[in-house]
Amino acid sequence: MTLVKRNVEVINPHISTSSTMFLIKVEGNSMVEADINHGDYLLVDRNFQNVNGAIVIAELNGAWTVKRLYYNDLGEIELFPENPTFPIIKVSETDNFKVIGKVVNSFRSFN
């Protein structure tokens, strides 16, 4: 599972955010085929509408993850990694689940 750090200090005058946007740093490699790699930063919008098929930051049972979200034919939520070595996560009714935000951009640091 690709996890994300919640607290990221950004010192870059070229990146501006509104109150609905935040940056997170990726830890893990479950999204490499979406060109999201370990150490990348994701710009996330908390003000989102349609997330079906979108890459999202989700909280599942207390852990944050980045995955592509789909609703299946039964209306259930499935979280898809973009790396074939990771399993699809099916969110059950007993899971504590919420979408934190929709990923709108990614940044890579080469330092």
C-alpha cells in the first residue's frame, strides 16, 4: 500500500495553495504506473465532486493511501493501485472509510 505523510513543509515560492488544497509526500510504490513514485509530492483538492475513476487520497481504517477509486456495478467502492503487484482493495461496510481529496497534480524533487 502506498502511504502518505500528512505533514509536509513546503518552501517553494512557485507553489501556491488555497484553503482547499494541500500537499502530501508519497511513501511507497503502489502507483508507479500512474507516474506517482516514492518521494513525490501530490497536490490534493479537498473540494471535489466526482471521484469515480480519479486518483484520490483516502483514509481507510485510520491509514491514508493514494489509489484510483472506482464504484463497481453494485455501488461498492474499490481502490485500485497502479502497480500490478498490489491487490485491489474492496471497501466493506464495516470499514471506516472517507475520501480526503482528489489528486490534481504531482511534483518530483530531484534533490
